[in-house]
Amino acid sequence: MSMVGINQIIIANGDVKAKQYVDCNTEILKELIENVQKNISSEMSYNDIQEVKDKLNEIKDVTQSNNIKEKLKKISLNSIKAIKGTAEFSAAVVALIEFIKNIIK
């Protein structure tokens, strides 16, 4: 199995376990989380920074669990989507949210 796009896979032998697919997604998810963290601006308010860090930690905790899809559905990301930051921060947040939406659908 190899990753082609965010949620597109090629199955080489026809026998793929769901866990393998989720593992690939968690690696990408971790990269997206790191990208959001990297783009947190010092110009953001303390409360906004804390909100982002709390949500990112919540998502990180979910990646360690067995029921990733179900647990991601319970996390509300509207709060970090509403936070104003740099263009890079906003782009990183949108990429993270879109990726999570693709996982949970």
C-alpha cells in the first residue's frame, strides 16, 4: 500500500486492514498538527494561543486511540477556525480541518 494523496490509496495485494489506512492518516495528521503549531503567531492573544494548543493536544490524544474516527467526530474545531492569525496559520488550520473532515465522513 502506498499513499497517493491525502485520502487516496493504492492497494497492491487486495488485502488491506483498516488499521493500516488509519496509521497512514495519523502520520499525515501529525504533520498537519505540527504545521499549525509552527504557525502560531506571537501576535495572537494568550487565550487564542491556549485554545489552539488545547485543541491540538486533544487531536493528538485521539491519534493514540483505537477509535480515531469516532473520537475525531466529537472534537469541535469551530473555535480554532474562528481565530484570526497570519495567512500561514489560517491555511494550516484549514488544511487540518479539511483533512479531519475527510477522515470522519
